[in-house]
Amino acid sequence: MIDTHCHLTFPDFAGRVGQELAEAARHGVMGHISISTTPVDCLAALELAKAHPQVWCSSGVHPLHSDCEPVDWAPIRRVARDPRCVAWGELGLDNHYSDPPRSIQDRVLAEQLAVIEGEVSESGEPALGKPVVIHCREAFDDLLPVLRSCRLPADGFVFHCFTGTPDQARAVLDFGAMISFTGVVTYKNAKDVQEAAKLVPIDRIMVETDAPFLAPMPRRGERPCRSWMTSLTARFLSELRGMDWDDFHRAINDNTERFFGIRADGDQP
């Protein structure tokens, strides 16, 4: 399987990325998408992706890093155009924290969507063929209307690290996006997230760590969460949904290949 969302450029993994990839492979996690958070971070993520064939990257500005204004969008565009980059983002809105203020988050989100729309062909399809990774924390009512109003296709979005309610999951699904789950879904106090995970159609679900954050049970509280722990969350989700492991495993790999254009064997189709 592939860890569809981790942050291998973070200090937690400095000097040990090779070890992390080897350990992940021993647990069946054969690929990793290192998600960008700033114009500087996206360059580091691309460097990692070029150094390791089982790593890919994204290109974008995280809403909690949107106070790096004025944003230099040139590196974001440059990384997005590289074949080792398989997505835009992560981008979105975060209402959990008051800093940076929403006025800044809103402005950078609008600029970032305009950058991506600038790469859209006249047919309305993304010219680069890359989907968008969405960060949405306590902001579904604010963010979904923004995404509906842009020119990007709804099925090209994935709401990563879903921590909302079943009703919020339905809103995302009605919009047309994918939903991805981290170790949060394994927590005993995450009943709403677990109910949401049960109702996501099998062709709309993906799995991730968000490493170094959010280690799943029974490793909750460990820092860093490590990419191999995707396997723990995936196993939990298959049991939660009452699915045969092989069927669930096949489905999440199929979804990852269809959405990001990469396979768990480390090759691009």
C-alpha cells in the first residue's frame, strides 16, 4: 500500500528517511507521498522524491503556513510541473487555530486556487493532470462553497485527515471528493470519525499517516508517527467496515492509483 500523506521533510525524519522507507517496506508500505507545506518545503519534498523511487511529493501552501506572505508561487508552479510531483497542496482552511487569521488564510487560498486554475486547459481538465490535497479542520461550511465555485473538478479533490462528523462526510461526498483517514480513526474517542469511515463508498476512501503526527492505536501518543503505521490504520478500517482484508487492501490501492496515478509497487502506470 501507499502512505498517501506524510511529511518526510519534517525535522523528525532528518537524516533517517532511508531507514524510515526500509522499515515501511517491511510492513508492506511500499510508497509515500511527502506533502508540501510551504514554497521552501516543496523544493525539499521534490528533492526527496527524486532521490528515492518510492517517494513522490506534492506542491502547495498549508493554511497554517499561509502567513509566509507574500507567497512566492514560482517554486510551487515549478515543483508541480515535475513528474515526481503527483498533487497540489495541501491547501485549505483551518478554524481550529486563530493564527494565521482567516483573512490571511482566505487570501492565500484564493491565490493558490487561481494558480492551479491557471494550469487548467480550455477543456476544463487540469493541464498537469494532478489532483488537489485538501486540509479542512473545523471549516467544512466555509471551505466547500469555495471549492464549488472554482473551476477544478470535484473528483480531483481529497479531504485528507478527515476528523469530521458523518454529516460532514456526506457533504464532502455529495460535493464529489475523496476522503482519506489517518490514525485518528483508530482512537476510542473518535466515534464520529469511525461512523463517517463506515459510510464512505469503497471507491472513495484512502489511507494515510500524516506522519510525524497522529500515530494510530496501539501506538497513539508516539512522536514521530511513522509511515509504516499506515498499515495499522488500513487494517483497522477493513475491520471497522467489516471487509475482507484482501478486498479492502485491493480497493485502497486501486483508489490511490486512480487518484494519484501511482502504484504500490513504486511504479507510475
